[in-house]
Amino acid sequence: MFGNMTYFTNSPEIAEKATLVDGEGAVWNGSLHASLYYAGRYVYGDFNRDGRKDAAVIIGESQGGSDDEVELAFLIYDGTRLVHRQSVYLGDSAIINALKQRSGKVIVDMRIHQQGDCQAGPTKRVRNVYDYLNPTADIRGDHHISVKDGVEEILNLQPKGGKTKPYQVRQGRKVIVRYRLGGEEHA
Ligand SMILES: [Ca+2]
């Protein structure tokens, strides 16, 4: 079903929507090209909290030979059918381990690129929480915690070179507890 739906692209320059057939589709506006595919992962939940079941699916998108952008697409039930209303960029070539919903939010367990990775192999494991109703809020999860105001200097779990030293992890945990920054799940 999700492989035969209509999705909009992540590019503001490509206004056309792509209707996938058997999981794949492409749009072309005369100068720009986007290929989309359904990555075979979905989860149901009431993401706009109106009491009716919606879906969130993983789609991949590539534009003109660039890396695959992996996106979380929110499909909202409008009373008749599921309609693609919002996409959230997850990462280039992100590898999805698991997709769950809890309390109307989507939890994505995945591996994303970090500095030093080869192009093909993302190695940083994160578990992020995505909220359809609050897409601009800080993404809560072990990767994005450091963006919270005022804690930035203390908490830097992604130092240059891609390795986190044990003391940084301990320091980070303290900060998380103190500021109650933890998401609904963390590793
Ligand atoms: Ca709903």
C-alpha cells in the first residue's frame, strides 16, 4: 500500500508530487529530477492526535545522482485516505533499525553518518523522537540533546574525530538528568 502512494519531494524546487508504483517513482520538472522509493518500513499511530489512525513511513529520495536522503513521511488520515503532509529529513543513507510509535510520536532507531565514516557505512546509532505536531522542536534523542539552550558547552557528545571519551559520556549523563533532557527513550 505505501509503495503505491503519492509523495511530495523534499526539494522546494521540485513542486511535482511523485506517485510510486510498486515502491518506486520519479518526477522531472524540466531541469530537476527526483527519484523516490518506499523503503519498506512503516508504523501506524495517531500522529495529529485527532483520534484517527495515521501512518509514518520511511522513504528515500535522490536528486541528480546525489546520496539518498532518507526521510520520515507523515501520512495523515483525512477521513477518506492517508495523505502525505510532512516529511522529516533523517540523514543521508541512514539505515533504519526500527520504527515505533509511542504517545502519537514516532521513535526512529537508526544509524547515521558521523565524521570519519566512509560514504557507504553510517556508524552512529541514534534513537530520535519525531512529533508531527511539533516538527520544529528539538529532536529528542541521544544525538540531538546538545542543541538544548545553555547546555551546549557542557554537553558535547560528538567531539571532533568521532570518538566519545568515557568522561564525556558520564558528564553528559549528569547534564541529561539535571536538565531532564531525556526523550522517551534513549540508549
Ligand atoms: Ca490522526
